[in-house]
Amino acid sequence: MKRALAAVWLSCWMPLGAQVSYDRLLRADREPQNWLTYAGSYKSWRYSALDQIRTTNAKNLELKWIYQLDTTDKFEASPLVVDGAMYFSEPPSDVIAVDAKTGRAFWTYRYALAGNVGVCCGRVNRGLAILGDILYLAALDGNLVALDAKTGKEVWKTPVVDPKLGYTLTMAPLVVKDKVIIGPAGGEYGIRGFLAAFDAHTGKELWRCRSQPFRRNYRNHRQIRPGRSWGRTR
């Protein structure tokens, strides 16, 4: 009897066991009960194939649960749903895992911002990415953070941009194969936009491609060359 009770107790509080392979991400639209990446799938349709809610029964929807956030900042995150667990970011850069059916919190990760971060339009975060059992968060102060999806513990943290130069990170990262791809916010402060890829396992930066050439090449397009003009140089 004691063993049975122990088994029931452990099943209620067992750490989450999300495992999202790249193959699952590629075929995310075949799992309408889940929401494995930002916008739902690589098609970015933001469309769910679930059909339980229709125009004929939408009037019968009832409130099931509410999760109260600990912030008054703007909430712009799209949650991930993985096999019954829901993961979402809370501004400015916290992460919460809850039971999608009941709203019961499994864990909360509180991120400590490194000083004041200047933003033009509110302290926001638009969501997370997942690969295997690791969640990826682009923190407002310019760090890419990897978290254990089962426990919420930090796995690694990699600096991406310097907020003192007007850069911030607000986007939901995108996982492609074994890479995590992100880009910055801060166009209102004259930053150089870019996309950068990081090793999903270690956080090491693998490449960075600018959306604008290096400043000293702006006046004469003939000076712009492939490679260095578009690289990591600020």
C-alpha cells in the first residue's frame, strides 16, 4: 500500500519529461494537440488543426483555470505546449512551466536582469524554443539562456548583444537542426540588425550575418565586400 501511494505521489510531482526532436519540429503540424515552436510550425501559419471548438459550440466555452502573472508589463508571449505541459515566458525574462489541463505550476525560473535595460516600447518577451529537453530564452539584457525543461534549472547562458549599445533581445528563438537562431531588437536606437546561430548544446556562437554592412562602408556601395562587411564587426 505504501509503495502504491509513493508511486501515485511521484507520478504527480515527477519532473517533466519533454523530448522534442528536430524530426518532431519538422512535422509539428502533424501534432495539433501540441504547439512545439513559435507560430506553431515552420510554416508559421499560427493555425491549429484542432476542431473541437467550432462556430457552432464556441458559445459554450467556459473558464477552466487562470494563472496570475507576477508582473504588470505587457504580455506578448506565445506559449509552447509539449505533451500536456505548457511553457511560457513572463516579462521581462522569466519562464514558467504549468500543467496545460489544470494550470498547476511545475516550476518557475526567475531571471535577474543585469542592470537597467533601455527599451523603446515596453519590457516584453515573445516566447521560447525547445529542442530535446532544453528550452531556449532570449533575455531582455542580451543573453541567450538554455533551461532544463524538466526542472527549470539553467544549463548555460551566452552573451549575444550589449544593451549599453541599444540592443535588446525580445524575440522567441528559432531552432533549426542543432542550432538556435535569434536576432536583436533596438532599431529605434540605430543598432545594426543581424541573425546569429548558436550551438544548441553548448551555446557557442557559430555565425552572425548582419542586415547592414559595416558603417565605414555605408557611403560607397562599391566598398562593400562579401564576408567581412556583413560579419560580427560592430
